[in-house]
Amino acid sequence: MTVVTALNDAPTKDTRSDAETTAVTLSGVGKTFGSGANAVTALREINLKVRPGEFVCLLGASGCGKSTLLNLVAGLDRPTTGAIELGTGSPSFMFQEPALLPWLDAGRNVELPLRLGGVGRGDRRRRARELLELVRLDGQAGKRPHELSGGMRQRVALARALAHATQPGSVDSRVDSRVDSGADSGLLLMDEPFAALDAITRDVLQGELLRVWRATGTTVLFVTHDVREALRLAQRVVLLSSRPGTVVGEWSTVGPDDPTGRDELHDEITGRLREVISRHAA
Ligand SMILES: Nc1ncnc2c1ncn2[C@@H]1O[C@H](COP(=O)(O)OP(=O)(O)OP(=O)(O)O)[C@@H](O)[C@H]1O
Ligand SMILES: [Mg+2]
């Protein structure tokens, strides 16, 4: 179990019982950047639980703190207030921009988490090839990032996140107790990963992501500002207000397989999103 607390907090008590039933728990999480007159409060009093294996979309307007929230869950930064508990090992992260290593070709970028995880050369090369095929980049393994288009780079980044999320042993020793309790493994954090792609590629990759999610039982926390994308993917949509971001609405869907009622939900959520944005602008 990983517990990240605010910088000023005393060491946390053991909350193991909670971590056994939740993959991610945010309790009163706030984040302020800077101090004094220059302080920017990005997030305020976020309370959110994600169950193991659940697919949750975080929805919110530009600048409301979505990336900040995901960075905190990833452990890349620390909250100013509150605490974050992970019931999984180190999460896999897919950033808003594809963060590939420019000196490695596409195949070796995908292999990287496997290499760090101690997977042998032959196995990881085979796995990287499979994942590149999955994201429709067959035959591109030898290309370096600058030789690929933006959308192709983002697909390499998706393949790499999947390599990390689906590798055997991606759940580290800290979660042995959870594995014993039958909870699912892995946490995939995705920050608008498909925003820069054309509609057809986005549709294909959304489908692939759902397939991988179903096959692996990975928990997914997916950030988007696109209501339609949220409804296509999520079992639960969580709406954040404009900055400082806090949870202002939550909807459960019947799941990504069943489009029943999706149009009504789309209109309702879009309406709420508009309200939240106009309240901020007023
Ligand atoms: N490192 C930082 N230092 C100072 N301010 C920051 C930092 N990171 C984010 N912010 C501020 O926090 C707020 C939330 O930013 P964040 O990137 O989380 O928004 P977002 O919801 O991801 O937006 P978008 O949809 O445009 O990606 C913004 O006002 C931003 O300027
Ligand atoms: Mg962002």
C-alpha cells in the first residue's frame, strides 16, 4: 500500500482496510502552487474512491486541475492538504504529451518498462512488437520519435503504458496482501491520451483500451474534457468544477458495452459542465 500525505502532515496511520477494497483513495486532497500573492490553488477538498478494476473518467474544463490531480495520484507531486492512498503498486502513466525517450526507437521505448522490470531481451522484444501491432504501428519499431507523427508518438506512448500495466509482476510486493484478498492488479493513469488524434484513430484506440482493460482487470483513471469519450469508456464519470477543481458531480453508466441512455446522460453531463464553466467565467 502506498500512502502519500500532504507535506506538513504527520505520518499517517495504517489504513490497510481501506486500501484492500479501493485502488485509489483521495481524502480531502488540495493542491496550491506557489505562495503569497502568486499562489494558485488548483485543487480543493477532493474526496474520491476508485474500486479495483473500475474504469473512472475525470471530466472537467481546461485548467481545472485534472493533470495536477493525476500527477498527485502518480506520486509525481505531493498534495498540499489531505492524503492519497494507492492499493496498487507503482501506477502506469500516460501523459497528455507523449513523453518518449528521443534516443530510443519506438520498440525500445515500449520495452523500457519491461527492461526495468527485469524481463529478458527476447520476451520483451516480442511483447513490444505485439503491443505496437495492437496500436497499429506494425513495422515502425525501428523508428525514433522524431521520425513519427504526433499521433504515432502518442500510440507508442500508449503501447508503453500498456507494457507497464500488463507485465507480470507489475504489482509490487507492497500489495501482496491485496492480491491475496482477490483484488485486481495494476493502475493505469491516463491524461487525455487521445486528445490529439484524428477521430478514426481515437475510436480504434478507445476500443483497444477497453479490450485491454477487460482482459487485464486493470484499474483506469482517465482524464478527458470530452463528454462523449467519457461515456464511451467509463463505468463512472466524475465531474470537476473549474479551478480550484473539486468534485461537483458523479454519474454511473451502465458500462462501456451498453449505449442505453447514453444520449440522455450526455446531455445532462454537458449541461452540468456548461454550468460549471459559466459560473467560473461570471
Ligand atoms: N507546476 C505548476 N506551477 C504553478 N501552477 C501550476 C503548475 N501546474 C499546474 N498549475 C496551475 O494549476 C491549474 C490546473 O492546471 P492543470 O494542468 O492541472 O489543468 P488541466 O485541468 O489539466 O487543464 P487542461 O485540460 O488544459 O490540460 C492551472 O491554473 C495551472 O496554471
Ligand atoms: Mg491537463
